[in-house]
Amino acid sequence: MNVTIDPSWHNQLQSEFQKPYFDTLVQFVKDEYSSATCYPKGNNIFAAFDHSNFELTKVVIIGQDPYHGPNQANGLCFSVKDGIPHPPSLMNIFKELERDIGRPYPKSGNLKHWADQGVLLLNATLTVRAHSAGSHQNKGWEVFTDAVIQKLSAEKEGLVFLLWGGFAKKKIALIDSSKHHILTSGHPSPLSANRGLWFGNKHFSKTNELLKKMGKTPINW
């Protein structure tokens, strides 16, 4: 299967693209996009990989599936296109960022500038049908993105994984904690944040402290 993705990732994941499940997944996605409105746009499905190539990735944030409202999803987890109102989870991410490192609440919810610094903003499911959360789950995307996490764990060292909420925490089993750093907290959604499980995690300052200790450039959040 010929997949248009950043060459550094294509080299790492080429064997995945040849597996039968991936052919089935691609056909499912093609059928969905031709018969219904789906997000993100086709050329943004692999945007997380295009912005943060394999060699430069140093932080990994794992989401569940893309936003399913019009013009929201841009292929990066928790991120929305410029000019789009911020969803509740993203609002709480920015509020914690302000509390943690004093960064003023930003106007744009586009997290592309994080991705361009080596933050892989990876949704477990890379596509979704409009107005139907979770509609593309259990079709093969999770197999693929689990393979991505395992590849990162095996081939790289000193990554910082930010696992927010119960779904993301399940990915701990895929990560070698003896060579990578794992920070966990509640999900930034209002349900979790209002129960005291999100605010105060200081994941942004903690990530930068870890990066600096490893001699890596911190993220300009």
C-alpha cells in the first residue's frame, strides 16, 4: 500500500502498510470519505507525522479520535484550525498551560507550533465521521497507532509521553519505561478537570525540565 506520509515515518512503518489489516482500513476510510462527510480532510489524516518527523520527535501526546464538528480537526490531537472556537478540553489545556508556565491564553487553538518542535500529537483513531464521535474506532486505526507507539518506544530513547485520561494511560503497556519518561494525569475534559484530575499536573514545565536534563531543547509551548 502506497501511503503519503513523511519519509522518515514511511521508512519506520513500511512493514505496517503491507499488512492485510491496513489494506482493509484504507478501503474502509475511502468508502467513508466517498459516502459521508468525514474529518479531518484527506490531506490532513497523517498531519501529526508530517509535522513531527521520526528523528525529531521528543514528546508524544496521545488523544482518542478527531473532533467531529465542521472545520475543527486538523490532524493533530486536541488541536483545531485557526479561527475555530476552542473545544472544552483544549480550553482546559490552555488554562493549565497558563497556570503552569505563565503563557498567556492563546488566540488560536492550532497546535501546529508544538508539532513543529517535535511534539507528536497522535490520535489513536485518525479519522471520524461528521457528528459521530468514535465512528471510526475498531476499524484498524488503533492497530496502526499502537504500532507507532511501539516503534517509538523500541527505536528511540528519552521520549516524554504525556498520557491524559484512562484511554491514554492504557498505552503504558506499549512503552518501555526504563528508557522513556511517562507523565500521567486525568483528561483535560471538563468532567475530569472539574473533579480535580487535570489542573495542577504541571506537565508542560515537567516536560521541559526532563528535556533539559537530557540535553534537549525545551518546547516553546
